[in-house]
Amino acid sequence: MRALLQRVSNARVEVAGEVVGAIGPGLLVLLGLDKGDDEQAAARMLDRLLAYRVFADAEGRMNRSVTDTGGGVLLVSQFTLSADTRKGLRPSFSSAMAPAHAEALYRHMLGELRSRHRDVAAGVFGADMQVSLTNDGPVTFLLES
């Protein structure tokens, strides 16, 4: 499982020209699910991303989490994060979780995230999405389980 966290001033997702999810300041989380990922791995990833300190404290140091700041979280499924790009000129997706299983785990994670955090928005699993964001910093981290 990979979660690409981007600290944003704002972010939104459109499907077919309609905004389906949007946040102000917070985290855009692009999520890649791999074969073998499960609800335990999802719980650990949620623990990490909600507690990951990427926001400035009073001294300007990255010491505050999205939970501390009350910022939004926009969760977007992105299977391309599961690509193996180590060789060749075309990515391999052999390690990506099958779509039916990935959708179930994504929905589970989204439900858990909504139960644990106040401001949550999401993309549409499997849809052709247009993601817009203003990366604040820029600050981007890749969390892997």
C-alpha cells in the first residue's frame, strides 16, 4: 500500500465536469493498493496519515498533523502508484490489487477515515478523475506499508 500525501492549500476532484470532492487546507492523499493489502494494513496507514506531521507549528517546524490542524483530507484511489517502474519504458501493474478487491478496501478505508476525521472528501473509485490542487510548500511524502 502506498499513500502519496500532498500538503495542499486546496484540492478538488471532478468527474465528468462535476466536482465530487473538495477540501481547503489539508492533505490530498493518492492511494495505491497492492496485492496482499488488507484491513489491518489500511488501519495502520490511516493511523500514519492522520498523525503524520507535515504542518507548521508556531516556530515554523513541521510538527503538526492534519488531525492537529483540523484540515481536510481528500482521498483519491490511484492504482498507478502500484506500478513497478524499475525497468523498461512501460509500467507493470502486476503487483496492483484486483479492481473488485481494491474497491472494497478503498471503501472500507474511506468509511474508517470518515469515522475518525471531521473533514473528509473523496474521489470516485475507478472513474476518470480530474484532480486539481495547490501544493503548499511544495510538501509531498510517500508513505508505504
